[in-house]
Amino acid sequence: MSDSYIIEVSSQAAGIVVRDRSGFRFFAASERFQGLEGQVFRTARAAERAASRFVEQTAPQAA
């Protein structure tokens, strides 16, 4: 099992997660994902889902 994973959303690097004592800690790859910086997730997959939801929630709404 790996200790770090790259998280991508729509072929864009969102960040990496690194295993620590608590789970997988998120490190943002760009300012767009800074809102997830430092959060800990139970699994790397949970971090990936959170990054996808984060993009959906922060996307500009169509007028």
C-alpha cells in the first residue's frame, strides 16, 4: 500500500495526500484547492471524492 497519492479532478492536479497517523493529509497543488489544505481523510479515495465535491461547490454559477 502506498503512502502518498496524487489527486486529480477532471484531469487537473488537485493535490497530493500523504499517509500519517490519522489518515491521509491533503496538500493542495494549486490555489483552487487551498480550501482542502491540511484536511485529513480516512482514505485516499475519500480525499478524491472531497476534491470533486469541492470543485462542484466552488464552481461559478451560470447566470
